[in-house]
Amino acid sequence: MRTLVRISLLLTLIFTLSLVAVQSQDDEPVTIRLWAASATEPLQNAIDDWNENNPNIQAELVRYSNNNEGNTRLDTALLAEGEIDVYISYGLANFRRRVDAGLAEPLNEYLPDFDVIEEFGTDITIIGDMLYGAPGQGQPYFVYINQNAVEEAGLEVPESWTWEEFTEFAAALTEGAGPFDTKGVILPGWPYTSDLVSYELGADATWFADDIGCVANFDNPLWQEALQTRFELEQVDQVAVTFSDIQAGQLTLQGVFFNEEANMMIGGTWLFASLIDLDEYPHDFVTTFAPVPSFDEDGNDFRPGGLGDWTAVAANSNHPEEAAQFLRWFVTDGYLNLIESGRFGAWKGFTPEEQADAFLSAIGDTAELIDQEAFARVVFDTSKDFSVATMSEGVPQLSQIHSDVAQLVFSGELTSEEAVERLTEQGEAVLAPLCE
Amino acid sequence: MASSVVSPVEIPKPQTNKGRLRLRETLVGYMFIAPNMLVFAIWVLFPVLFTFLLSFAEWDFITGLDAIEFVGLENYAELPNDIWFVDSVKNTFLFTLGVVPAQIALGLLFALIMNNQIYVAPAIRAMLFMPYITSPIAVAAVWLSLFNPRGGPINQFLYQIGIQDLPGWLASSDWALVALIIIGIWSGLGYNALIFIAGLQSVPDELYESAEIDGAGLWAKFWNVTFPMISPTTFFLLITGVISSFRVFELVAVMTQGGPGTSTTVLAYHVYRTGFVFYRMGYASTIAVALLVIVFIFTLIQWYLNQRYTRFMRPD
Amino acid sequence: MASIKTQTIPAWSENMKSKLVKMTLTIVMLMIGVLMIIPFLWTISASLKQERDIFSFPISLLPDNPTLDAYELVLGLNEERALTVSMTRAYINSIIVVIPGVLGPLVTGTLAAYAFARLRFPGRETLFLIYLATMIVPIQVLIVPRFMIANWLGIYNTLWALIFPNLTIAYATFLLRQSFMSIPQDLIDAARIDGASHWGVVRHVVVPASGPILAALALLAFIWRWNDFTMPLIMITRPENYTVPLVLGEFIMSPYEVRWAGLMAGAVISTAPLILIFLFTQRFFVRSMIHTGLKGV
């Protein structure tokens, strides 16, 4: 009896689906909405590309801001019927949370031959045997270096380095000790220390000492080392733009680096968009690249940066079939449109060489401002894998206490030792209510 | 509330003429508040009641209503152990203490000056009111530059007048809240002054004249005439000022995100972060209810004190 | 008008002295006034600058190479780089939302305030206290329930979702109630004896006597609705329904990236009507506070 019910249900489903499929062929084109938060133009190019080749499925871009309000807006819209068809989450935690809440449509049915493990090298989007999407982007972090400044200082950029060596190098690129002189380096506008730890420990072990997310890992000496490293760069050796100057002056990495107020910056590939935008960021120096420094001689254990642009089909979509097709195209071939803007793909179908070529040929003469040897070697160094987080509950809280404390360390109000003590204590406090 | 209000016990008896009038008045009263109450009930009262219910539950709002999990008083038990809650109560109190009295005192001072027939008064009034309508994000950007500890105009000025140990302002956990208080006073000043100007304009001239006949000086006139006459205005600004500074959110969200450390984490910001960053809407509601209780007690105390000392809320 | 007068000094000297005092006070207040408008001046200045010059040091209010690029971008006049949303459309939407957002609270608020202030009915005080208490709840926790209600009513993603909830404002009802309490009872009694209904009293006595406070509230409601950001951000996702602040939100890419020039040009365009309305109504507005200031509030 149960089998009969199941079969008839299945038949109904297939029937309905084929009806929908037939209808969508006959009727007006289906419109699907893509929610994304990265730069408009490359996304729009991808959408135009798709629309041209798929007259029956027209895609539309809705931009949201990847900040707290923007994510809330996406969350509520996902709850509403038929608002969103495809959406990109930034940060795996956001993606996982939405999948866990039932806001992503399983894709197995629509894309039976889509083998993400094979094509993306990760099974992280397969949850409970169901496939919920794929990462569009692979975003490595590395050091951008002003080649002209390096030559003037008579230095040579090493192929790998520790933070100690990096500090010396940055010191040689620092001109003057005042707050408005050229600094050796600018680090991201968030504490970034947890990222540094994760390059060594991997995403889960950065925050948690256990497997169930109830014991924080702030005891690990790397935490203190990371906090101390940024503190020393900024306040002791004074070779980096200080955290408080970044906050007070609304400084951005690209604004400072391309204006030659710092000769190096550490960041991801999103900065290429500024490198090639000579109207907003006029500069005439060549940029070269080096890997993110590590705490020990043998380099970071994981590739700095991470997978991104986690793309999923909304559970409340009225056109899941079409949305799934779009998704598959977007994270694979369609992503070429974004690669041309310097946002590199996670798909294994793109070889590093193809990606580099696509980008360099898309930017024309500006390619002369890029040290192409270092670009190919550093940016596309796939000898190590990105680490991937599988635990997310409690991470926002731990990350918050960390950024509360990190600010105090960077300004010298708290020593890194006191900071770690406080983190350990508070880590316990914020995890307690989640682990009862 | 007023002492002579009609209590529900006095529901009119319909059989008498007076009773019929009373019933009529009751009906008209309900009819008059009905449109207001309908909108209010749907968009304010219901969400507030829902929040109250949620304060006893664990819930990530994207999981849908079915996933609400009631946990009894657990959330309330968590409050005293919550590192951010304890600090944010302290910070919110300090912020309110810093902003509200200063805003009222300075607002009154400016109103007195402006009322004294200065030149170009309309233009100055408009200038004072500008912070109220300027884009908050522009306000934040400008104050960040002004407060820049190194090279910002404020510290340059302090340096010029010989202060050696310059404050770190928004970069320092000792000074960040002070900076926010300064901005808070700045942004509410024009609004307070404006309401005081109006209050002052309505004080009858005869009162000052008779005070002068009694030989009162400036201070005596202020203390015996102006101050009591405008106390209803002061009370209104006090109540709405306390409510809005306890709910301060935007200033923190755009300027400091609660930092450095927890030095500027205020209640409303903690509520927001708990609900939308930590995804604990249930516990966020608990904090909101706690805030409601704290402010409501304050409001009732103010109300009671005011009831005793002024003619505010005089029933008809 | 002057609340503090000095009449004991001989006339000529008083004249001189008061002029001097007046001049000094004017200068002091002008200086304070300048402090108040710096951020707005900066907004204008930033909107005329190149993106990279906005935070250059030292801070300057005069742009070196003023450009209207940002305005062209915001207004959709730049053919190469257009916004995906239209500022013109957003202006129309904002006006559609603001009109009921101003009239609604005035009408529903006047009726309710009259009832709260002048009518006797059971539960009056309790209802009013509930009303006040809800003013304290931080708006942040109301976002989700309001979204759910709008979604359930089927008005999510329509301008109705911005109109309906704003047909009353607790603050407005509170203020009007205080103001109505100060209208002399004799006036109302006289109208009642002449046979006027309560509705008649509201129309012919209360509203005419409260013109200024209603105008003041209208101005405040206009400012609030015009600048609303959080609720529209949640309620509206279709570009054709964007209001002005949502268009400005397009320039905030992430917590670490803001397109300042465009944002500031948008802010100037968005603030302009508010300034005009304030300038035109401020006399009315200021005078109106007499009622709230004296007896009522």
C-alpha cells in the first residue's frame, strides 16, 4: 500500500513537472531572479550572457549588500513565496545556516549528473545525501606588493616568508615614522587574526577544540601569536597602517595601496577590481605578489583564503528547475564573466592558466601593471587546499568576542596574553547557553 | 496617571439619561480610537506580544514558526551571565545620563538665547535643526574624521591649547562612549532647543512684568517664572529623551559597532546582534523585554514625580 | 517676546547695550550653528569630489576639482555606468509613501488623541499606558514579526507594506493628546451645548485650535517617512518599488566598502526636499510648539 502511494506520488510529481516543463516551453519566457552582492557589472555580464543563449529563461539581478541588514533582507525574502530563485551566500556559515533552515532546494532531482565532488573537489554542499549548491568562487589571499618601491629599496620579493621576515621587509618599505608617511603594509579592516590562525589550523579547529562546538580553542598558542603579530606590525615596529587609523579614516586596502600610502597590502582577489579600475585608482606602478607569511618556516598548512559565492536555489522558488539549470551554468561556464573582472572560479573545469589568461586578456593594456610571473605563481598556487568550515553554531559569538578583544590589543590597551585569557574565559561563557 | 480618571468600575448605567450619555461617550470613544488601534494592534501590539512570547523560546527566525522551541525561563536566567548584556546595560545608562540632561540643559540655554531676539534667528534655528535631517552615514563619516585621534581637528585643537595626553576617542575604550555622547548631544540639541523656544514663547509676558515689579533679577525670574512655566516641556523632553537614548542604535551601528572592546555596546545594538548576527531571536527578545521593563520603570518614576511636582497631565 | 528684560537702565544705554549683547549672542549662535551644519556641508563637498579625494588628508570642504559625475550616476545620466535602479522612480515611490504616512497619523492620531484626552470610557488609561510602553520596544525586534504580517497579508514587496504600518505613530498620538488637553474646556462645552457632536467638536473646535501642532507633526512625519531605511529594506526588494533611501543603499557594498561620492550625491538629492519643507514651514512649526510647550505636554 505504501509503495503504491509512493509510486503514485512520484508519478504525479513527474507528471506535474513535465507539465511545467511543457508550459515553460510554450508560454512566455520564465523569469528567474538571482540575488547576489558582489560588484554589479560582472554579474550583469554573466546574466546578459545567459539571457542571450536562453531566451526561455530570462534571469534578473537583484543586488543586496553583504552586511547585516543585507543578509537579513535576503533571509526574509527567502521566506516569501517566489521572491528569489537563485541566491549567493557569502561565507559558508551563511550558506549552511540557510540550508539547515530549509531555505535551499535540493538539486539532485534537477541536476542528476552534477557531480560537485568531481567538479569542485569538495563535498561540503552535500548535506544529508542531498546536493544544495556549489561554490562559484575560489578566493585566495596573498600579499600585493608595489614592485617599484621594492626595486627602489633594492630588495627582492621572496617566494615564501615568515612573519618575522615579512616585518623586516615591510620595515625596508616604510618611509618615515609619522602617521601620514608611507607605511610598509596595510592589513584588512577587520581583525584578520582569526583568518591567520585558520591558515594553520583549518577553519573548525580555529574556533573549537572539540568536535561538537562546545569548547573554544583560544588556548592554542597561535591565537596569541597572531594577535601579537599584528600588534607588533602596527605599534612596535610601526611598519603597518594602524587598525585605529583604518577605522577612523575609513581607509580601504585599495585606497591606501594604490595611492602609495602603503607599499604592500594583504587581501583577496577582490582587490583586482580596483587594480584594473584606473579611473578610481590611478597608479602607474607594477604590482607583484607573494604568499601570506606564516608563523613557521614550512608555510601555512592551508591555502589562505577560501571558497566563496555559495550559490543555491531558493526553496520557495516557483521555477526550481530553471533555477537549477542557471545555477549549474553560473558556477561553471558562466563564471568566466566574473573571472574577467578578477574574481576567480572554484570550478575545476577552469585550469589556472585559463583563468589567468582570461583575466589578463580581458584587461588589455592594464596587464602591464601586473607582474605576470608572480601572478601565475602566487595567485594560482593550488599546492594546498583552502580549509572549509563544517561547524557554524557559536562561531559568530566567538568571532565577536575575538574582534572585541583584538581591537584592544591592536591599540595597546590589552596585552596579547591578557587578551587570550579573556578570550578563554568569555569563550566558555558564550558557548555555555548553546551547549546545554 | 491622573488621579481623577474614570475607572472601569464606573461603567455608566444605561437606564438613566446621564447613563445614556455616558454610554454614548464610551461608544464614541471606542469609535474614535478604533482606526488608530487597528493599525496599532496589527503593526505594533501584535509584534510586541510576539516578542514577549519569543522571550521564552529559542528561535532562528529563518527556520519558520514551527521551529520555535520554548525553553521556559532559561533565557532570563542567561541575562546575568551574558557578558554583553551586563556591559550594555551599563553603557546604555551612561549614555542616557550623558546625553539627556546635557541635551535638555543646553537646549534650554540656546532657546533662552535665541528667544532674546538675536539677529537672523530663523537661519540659526534652521542650522540647529540640520543634524536632525542630515544623512546618518554622512554624520558618522564626518565625526569619524573629526575624532581621528591622529591629526583630526578635535585633537589638533586640544594639542594647540596645550593638552599633552590626547584622548584616543573612538579608538579607545575609555573615550569611545564619551565621543558617542558628544555626538548624541550634538544631534538632538536643535530639536530640544526648538521645542524649548516654543515653550518660552508661550510664557505670558505679564508674569515677567509682575516679577519685575517685585524686584526679581534675571536669575530669580528664570527660577520663579520661566522654569516652572516650561516644566511640562521639560518633562516631555525628558520622557522622550530617555526613551530614545535607551533605544539608541544607529549611532552605534554606523560609528563603532559596539567597540572597542564592549565599550559602546548598548542594549538595542546587543538586541540586534543577538537576533540577526547570532541568530538567536528568542534570546534577543528576552533582552528587548528586559529593556522594556527597565525603561518603563523609569518612565513610571518620572511620571509619578512629575505628577507630584507639576501640573503636567492635569485631567480636565 | 523677550523672556528676560532689563528695564532699569536708561533708554539710550539700554539700546546700545542690548544691541551689543544681541550681536555677541548672534555671533556665538552662528558659530554653534556652523558646527551643526558641517556634516551637511561635507556631504555636499564629498558629492562633488572624486571618490579617492573624499577622505584625503587634511580634510577640506572645498573640492579641488569639482565634478558632477556622482550626480550623473545617481540620476542615471551616465550612459556607461548606470544604476540598476532609478532615482526618479524612487522619488515617485517615496512621495506615494510619504503622503499617507503624513496624513494617516494626523487623522487617526487626532481622533484617538481626542478620545484619550477628552472622552471618558472604560480602559482609557490602560490602553494609553500600553500605547506608551510599546514606544520603548526597540524597533529591531519588530522587524521579523512585521515582515511575517506583511507576507501573510500579501502586501510584502508592495508599497502597501510601507503605507499601512505607518498610518499611526504612537509618538504623534501622544503629542496630540497632550496638546488637546490644553484646549480650554469652555470651548468644547460651548460647542457641545450648541448641539455639536464629538465629531463636530473635533472638526470645528479641536482641529482649528491645533493647526500649528498638526503642521509640526506633519513635518516630523514627513522627515521620518522620507528617511525610513530599515523597514523598506526588508519589505521592498523589487527595484520598481524602491524608495529613495533604498537607492542610496545601493552604494553601500559591504561593511568594508562604501561608494562615497555616489552615496553623498544621493544624500544631497534626498535631503533637498526636507530642507525646503523645513524652511517653508519652520515659522509655523516653531509657533505650533506653543501649544505643546505650555499647558499640554
